[in-house]
Amino acid sequence: MEFKTHISVRNLNVFYGDQQALKDITIDIPDKGIIVIIGPSGCGKTTLLKSFNRLIDSTDGVRVSGEVLVDGENIFDPKVEVTRIRKKMGLLSQNPYPLPMSIYDNVAYGPRIHGQKNKKELGRIVEHYLRESGLWEEVKDRLRSPASRLSVGQQQRLCLARGLAVEPEIILADEPTSALDPKSSRHIEESFLRLKERYTTIVVTHILRQAKRLADYVIFLYLGELIEHGPAEEIFENPREEMTREYMKGIIS
Amino acid sequence: MDSKRLLKDRLAGRVMFVLTVLSGLLVFVMAIGLYQRSRPILAIKSLRELLFSTSWHPLKGEFGFLPFIMGSLWVTGVAVVIAIPLCLLTSVYLSEYASRYVREWTKPLIDLLAGIPSVIYGVWGVLVVVPLIKDHIAPLFGTFSSGYSILAGGIVLAIMVFPIIIHVSSEVFRSVPYELREASLSLGATKWQTVKYVVLRKAMPGVIAAVVLGLSRAFGETMAVLMVAGNVAKVPSSVLDPAYPLPALIANNYGEMLSVPLYDSALLLASLILLAVVLFFNVIARVVLIRVERSIQ
Amino acid sequence: MDRRRIEERIFKGLMIFSTLVILSALVLILATVIVKGLPAMNVAMITQTPKGGYYLGKEGGILNAIVGSVYLAGGATVLSILVSLPVVLYLNVYAKKGSRLVSFTRFSFDVLWGVPSIVYGAFGFTIMLFFGLRASLLCGIIAVGLLVLPIMSRAMDEVIRMIPKELLDASYSLGATRFETAFKVVVRQALPGILTAVLIGFGRGIGDAASVIFTAGFSDSIPYSLLRPAATLPLAIFFQLGTPFVEVQDRAYASAFILTVVILVISVASRLLTRRFTRHIVR
């Protein structure tokens, strides 16, 4: 199987103070489809995800070595303009964090900071991406009310729309359903499946069944090390490593 | 043996309870005490007359507080205008931009600023700020000023309220969830855009509370202002005019007040007014801050 | 794109500039006091009381004010500890978590913290009138003690609040009473914080002028009784600076230098305390 890659990681090490969170990770992330990072909690899944758009930068005492190449460009190069990298990727975090403004402004926030001032165009963008995340019908009559009034599930879909509105190529999702009820979780999962033709979606999860429902490609991390990665069927049906097998059986979690 | 321990426990509990209630009520006791002593003057003059008359002639029995209230407002206003931009920029810098190293070095220095006694601020004001205004700033505007002025008071007060505003607003910034910044940054916003549109917006009520706390501290500050503001009982009309803020009035006349009838009552009424204003601002600010804290949890 | 980066640069520059302005204010104040005060220092300043004609420029020192201030701030600190320690322990050990009394008391300390010192002075004055006392060390101690109370209580509360609940539970499960838990476990665990709070209170007490102006009076001799008026350093500075004589004004600078050194020493000491006294602390 041939993959064209947006993101490739080369010998990535991340330290928080004396603790090493990621150990010498090297991997090419395939393009398009849903890539799921699995592994027990505290194994570095989130760190790996956040190193893709350099959000780990702002943590105190963090040290990074190695490279993350996005479209062939090492994003840890100090000369790189980090906002441009981040614009290529939408982030969905564990808990939805709507910005302290209206529903409309939440979605329009990204386009606005990138210079879109045309009201009509903004209106079109907002509607388009709210439809894309399946929220439009529920909020179209109250676009001006504060986003904090939405239910948690709706907030998460709003965050998805907000992320999509900057037209990223990649969606990063950090356990995006862990704060949601089953119905809202299904909404989010459905959105991912709908979007996977057009975006590279990288999802961190510790729910194995969710991984099985979503994944086209699986990355298994354990204590900061990359144990195994490959197409979903391969990893789930026929893992090469003993550790992966044990994890799948629920022996280590 | 055990019953003795339990008795001790219970007895101590009672004593501690009483102390707690008493110190909780202290602020009311203070207000009542001051009110009792202000009654003689309130019995013959209406509060309105006292607050809005500009005539201050204790020997003739005229006690108009307006010049002093205006003096306080002017000095406080100047201080706040100077302090707000500097403090906000600094606390944004310290909580959003600065490395931990810079933060750990800066914080104790700002604490130190808070620990300097107000007389020292006064001495510094007399030595540095007053001559600066007299020799450089006033001539710049083509006027004469002795230097002892609202501007001098405002500058000194601004420095005195830096630590409060910075401390409280930094705390408010810290309470803004990190994930909110992440959300904005991941959309490709610059750090400043994130601060401007997200952090400041979320922190706004708390920041206003911080400024109000600073403002009320400036309003009640005594010695430093007394030393640099000039103390002329006239409603000021420019920042280069001298002013006679309320706290300075109280502190400056402790000598005479027992020899002139009603003078002590007038000064204690002034203290009561001061207390009322400061309480008003403090209660509002604290309620806002408690709300902010709750909304985070 | 470029405009955003320029804006980022400008504001970051402004922020660093503001921080530097604020820090340089501190440096400027300390430098002024040192430059003006140090040359005016001499041994007599700290070993003698004012002699006749001192305020006209004749001989003497401000030992009266130094000793007066230490007595006054010391007394006020003790008074304040006697109230604030039990209150804070009550809030954190005895009282039910989140009870009305607890939040009310905390709120009222927050508010008291904002009350200007001149108001404490004025209130002290009403107490004096009430009991028919004259300006004296005792009255000064009461006024400053009240002023220091919220400062000290808040500082203590802040550290004692941080003590993990499990520690209290451990003590209770050994059969200790709340009293024993409070004074043996909590106080020991929070000791450095409590001492820091005490130092902060003492520093505030020794530096405050507005609250003692009515209540402690002023005297050229060292007070030998609680009922005698007492001089204080801040007021000594204020009076000396107010005279028209250059020699006396120089002494005001020297006095300011002494007060500043005292405050600096206290501040450094409280920093060291927080680092040092952590032997018995459970982290």
C-alpha cells in the first residue's frame, strides 16, 4: 500500500523536565482517512498529537529533539512561522472549549484572524461548516447567543466546525468523545467518517471499540515508545507484537 | 484523662468560634464606631451640605468636604490612568509570555514593591517626582507648578497600586483554562490575537475587579499623598494644581482637631465616608472575583 | 499575515517595556533612598535619642523611633497572632467546609484588607475616646494590630488551606481531637507559611504611619510603659522631612534608609523561610 504523507516524524524525543514523554518516535502518518493513536493513558498519545502542531511549545520546561515534517518542512525549526503550521490542522480537545463569544463568532473566529472581513462571505463560511459538523439545524435560529449555552455535545460539534472553518488539511482530535454522552459521541464519530475522504484525521483514544469503529490506520504507543503501527485490519486482526496483542485483550490498559 | 482532652477541645472550639465571629464583624464595629463619633456634626448639618459644599472653615464651623473629595477623585483618577495600561501589559507579559525563570524573578520584586512603606514612597516622591514636575513637566506646558500636585500624587499612587493590580489580574489570567488558549492557537491565531480576543475577553470581569481594588487602595492611601499632593483646600482644575485628598485631610489635622468644636466629628465623618467608599468598591470587586473563581470550577 | 506579526511584535515590545518600567520604579525608589540616606547615616542616628534642638539641626538620633517602632510593631504582631491563628485554625479545622461562617469570615478579611490604614487610625481614635485613653503605645498597638489582622490572617489562611485533607484525616483516625490536630499537626505542617505571614504582618506594622498618627502620639524619649506615647520610624521620617532645615531633612533620608533596610531584611528573611523551614512538611 502506497501512502503519500503530510506528516512524518523523525526521531522525535520529548522531555518534560527530567521525564521523557516520547522516546525516539519515527513514523510516516498516512494521508487521508482516520489514523487512530491508541495506548494506555499516560503513554504519550496526547504529547505526540500536540507535537504535530507545536502546542507542546507553551508547556514549561519542555524539550524537544528530532523532527516533525509537515509537507516536508520541519516545524520545530525556529525559523518556521508556527501559526501557518497550526492553521493546517484543526484541534478537537477532550473537553469542548468554546471561545467566550457567540456561536457565530466562534466559527468566524478563525477566518477573521486570518483576514477574512467580508460579512457575506463569513456568513457563508459559518453556515457551511456548521452544516458540515451537523449542528446547523439545531443552532440556525440562535447564532448570536453565547456558545456556552449549548449542551456539551453541541459544543464539541461547534469546536469541530470552528476547526474546519480555517480550512485545515488535518484534524487532530484528543479523546474527543470522552466528555460526551453516547448520542453526542456518535454524532462526532459520524462526522469523522463523513469527513475522512477529504481530511487526514488523527484521533487519540483509549477506547478500543471506538478505535475499531473509526480507524483506517492504527498507531500503538506504550510508555512513550512506538510499539507498532499499520493499517487497521492488520493491527486488530493480526498484531505482530506481543504487547499489542496483550493490550487488545485488555491485559495491559 | 480523655474527658479532659475533649473538654479542652470543646473549650478551645468555643473561644475560636467567638474570635472568628468577632473578627468577621470587625468591619461593622468600625463603621458603627465611626458613625457614633460623626453624629454630632450630622445632627446640625445635612450630609448633602457636607458633601457638596466647598467651604472649609473649621473655625467658623463650616465643613464642606467637596474640595477634598474632588482632590481624592483627581489623584485616584490620575493614578488609575497611569497604572491600568502598565499593569495590564505587565501581567499579560508575566502570565502569557514570560518564561518561568523571568516570572520567578519578577514576582518577588513586585512583592517587594508592595512591602515598601508609604512614607518611603512619600520621601521618594518629594525627592524625585516633585522636582521633576516643577522643573521639567510644568514648564513643558508653559505653566508654573510647585511640583506638589495632583500629578505627583497620581504618579506615586500609581506605583503603589502596581502590585495589587498585577497580582490580582495575573491570578485571573491564570484561571483562564489553558485549553481555551490552545483552541485559539490551534486555529492559527498568534499569541497576541489569542490574548486579545480570548484571554482578555474571558478575564475581563476579573481584570476590572483588579483595577477596582487598585483604585480603592489609591483612594484610601494617606501618607504618600499627604507628602506630595500639596494640600490646598480648593477644588482643583488641572493635574498640575495642588490637591488635598480626603485621607490627607484626616491625617494632617489630628493636632488641632480636639481644640476646635465639631472638628473631630467632621474628621471622623470623613473617615467614615472613606470607609464607605472603599467598602463599596471592595465588596463589588471581591464578589466579582469569587464569581470568577467559581465559574472556573 | 505580516500585519499580524507586526502587531504581535509591537505589543510584546510594549509588554516588556511596561514590565521594565515597573521594575525600574522599584530600583529608582531604592536607589534614591540609598543615595540620599546612606551619606547622612551616622552612629548617633541609631544610638541616641533626640537631644534638645534636634529638630533644629542639633545633636541626637532617632533611637526613640526605632525602639518605638519595634515595640509597636512587635506588640501589634503578637496581638494579631493571638487572634488570627485561632481564627484561621477554626476556619480550616473546626468549621464545616463551605459553611456560611467560613465564607463570610474569609470575605470580611478580604474586605478588611482593603480598608485604608488611616481608617484604622481613626477607629483606634474612637476606641481611645471610648475608654478615655490618651495617645499611647497601647492604643497604637491596638490600631496597628487591627490593621495587621486581615493581612496576617489571609496569608496564614492561604497556606493552611493548602494542607491536604488526608493529613487531617490521618490525625483524626489516630484518635486526636480537633484541637490536637489543629495545634500539633496543622501548625507544624504550615509553620513556614505561618512564620512568613507573621513577618509580612510585622513588616506592614513597622512601616505604617497613618494608623499611628492619632493613636501612638510621638515622643522624644523611649517609652517605658504601655501607656506612654511612642515615636515611630515612619512618623519620624515625616516630621523631619517637614522641617525647613537641610540637616534635619538629611536625617529624614537617613531614617528612611534605616526603615528601608528593615523592610528589605524582613522581605529577604521571609523568602529564605519559605525555602528553609520545610523539613517536617509533607509534600
